[in-house]
Amino acid sequence: MPARKRQIEQVGSNRISLSGKRLRLIAESNPNYVPFTYDNITLEIPTNYLLSLNLKDNEVLMVSIVPGSGKEVTLAVRAAGKVLTNIPNSRLTWKQEHKTRTIDKTGVYKPPGSAKQKSSGQKKPRASSCNYRCHYVSSDFDRLLCLPQKRKETLR
């Protein structure tokens, strides 16, 4: 039986997987930000930051955009098998609401102004408080399971 070739690049329902080689090709035509879109939500990660990850041709960058209840969205990024929590100076846009916020971390976000916010000067928008802990339940990074933090469940 011939060995099955594993596909490392794919666009799923809420996940995009790119090889390091393809990322460099995309970066040539997107010198400022590389956009990742799911439904009406776009995450733009600075091109220089993604290139600084120095992914080899066959290593994979995976970006997951998972809509939650209401207008919440959970963002997750993985590069060469490692979960990234920092995505500095990235932009998150909800197209239907015509709202964009600057973010520096992965996590759970809501559009600006969708929840009560303190008007305390020039502060940057922050991630909404999250009552869920998210786990990857697949080695292919294609499933993200979010459980309430109060529950003490472990995944095997």
C-alpha cells in the first residue's frame, strides 16, 4: 500500500494552514500585513512578525478564527508546532460592524463598543474577559474545544 502523503496546507472552515514557503510568497504581495479571514472576521498579522518566525519551507503556520456566542471570536495561532500567544500589532476586524481593534495576543475578543467599556482616556482596546479555557483536541490543530474555567476537566 503506498504511503499517504500528508497535506500540510489547507483552508478549513475556521482554520488556515500555510507552509513557510507559501507564507514567504504571500508576504511578497502583502508587505505590511498578512490577512486571515473567516466569515466576516479578518485577522491581519504584521508581515515582518510572521517572517521573523523563520519557518522552514515545510513547517506550518496555522491560524484559527472561531466565532463564539454573540460577536465574540477566539483566535489561536501555531507556528512549527508551537502555540503562539503573542501576535504584536495585529488588527482584528468585524466587517459587518465596520469595527477594527489592535491586538497583541491571541484569545477571545469582542468588537469595540459591544460591551460596556470605561471611557478612561486613550487606553488601547483589551481582550474581553474570558470565562473559558481553550484546548486543542486534535494534533492537526483543527479542533478547538473551549470549556468553562470553573470545571476541572482534563483532556486526554
